[in-house]
Amino acid sequence: MSFTSFVKALFIPAIAGAALAAPLLGSTPASAATCQPDPLNGVCVATTNYTVKTTATKVAVQRLPQAGNVLRNVAAGTTVAVICKLTNTGGTWDAISGGGWMPNANLSVSSTTRTCGTPGPEVTYTAAAYPWQTIDTWVVDGHGYYEGECVSFAAWAVRTDGRAHTKSPDYMGNASAWTGAYTDATPHAGDVAQWDAGRNGAGSAGHVAYVTSVNADGSVNIQEYNWGNFHRLNARTIAASVPSRYLHF
């Protein structure tokens, strides 16, 4: 075969998920502390670090945003990751990573983080906006993948969905090689579902799909490209255990 045909053959998926090979952006997952759930509405929040004041030897972390229900104590000078803040009749409280609430007044710099319970970033995701919807050839998409491949679509979705992300999904190679900022124990809208090579119908390069929502029964709604239909959109509902894992970016 010609050199061009040979190169294309190297990347054609057995079933789904092949991608243009490229260097990984990073193979070490970031700390889960970069994104924590708002205790009032579960919105994924990027934390902000603050230092506990040194005016006391320790500060009590409360189970609820009120005094009288101590969960643990934190030593003065400790750095805490603040998720959000809440003001009530007892003052202003900061929800912190690891659980619990701390009086805002005990931080060396007054917390200016978001208010607990407020909406997260505006979600702008719509699959119809994917720019390469009917591609029957092999064309690079400028982000390290072939247009119409599962990796191209999932990376595009993460880049453009309007949600808060801390890691780029570009130039990560085949689907089975992807790493997120961290691995979600349970799926959330905006995550990427990842299949290892050969798992539940995936090809030798693995597969990725974008999670659009999670149902009350725990099943997961996904949208994907190149699954059973060459370089075309597919939508399905799967059991949460079908992919190998869920990646949060």
C-alpha cells in the first residue's frame, strides 16, 4: 500500500475510539481538592486556599455552619481549601475541603469565594454545535485528533461546554490513554466516560464519551462519536458500570 494508506491504517479503529497519536499533556492526576462539591447544591467548585489565623493555637471546624457541633480542630497556620461561604445569624462560615465549616473570621484573609448554593458556570454544551458532524475521511482537527473520532468529540465537548474545568483534554492520544484532572468515583454531567481497550464493545484504542446527565436510577446518558456508525453522533443510556471509569477535567 502507499505510505498515506499505511499511516491511515495505523489509526483506523477496530470498533470505536481510535485517535491521532500525540504526547500526553500530563500523566499524573491532579489532586481532587481542585474540585469539590458545594454542600448545598452539589455544584463542582474550584477551591481557594486560605491560612488559619495564628491568634489561637487551634480553631474548631463545625459539622454544621453554627457553633456547638465540633467536628475536628485545625491548628493555627494550617492552609485550608475553601469551597464556598454562607452567612447566617451566627456570622459568615466557610465550607472547607474534607468536610465541615469554619468561621470566616478565623482566616488570615477574609474569604471572597462564591456563596454556597449559587449556580455553577452556565452550561453551553450542545452536540449540534460540534463542527465536524459528517466526516467520511481522515482529517486532523487541530487539537491532536481526527475529526469525527470519539476523542475529537469528547475533547471538543469539554472545551466548549461552559463548565468549570482545570485540565485540557487536547493532545492525549488514544482514548485508552486519557487522564483527567482526577477520576470521578461516580459520574457527573460534564465528565468523560472512558472505556479501556476491549471493554464492553470498545476497540483496541479504547473509547470515550461525554456524559450529558445522570438519571435518578444511577444510569448515565452519554453522547459520543464513532460508536457503531463511522464518524457520526450516537446517544445512549448506559449503566454506570459499563465504562471503565469517569474522568473529570
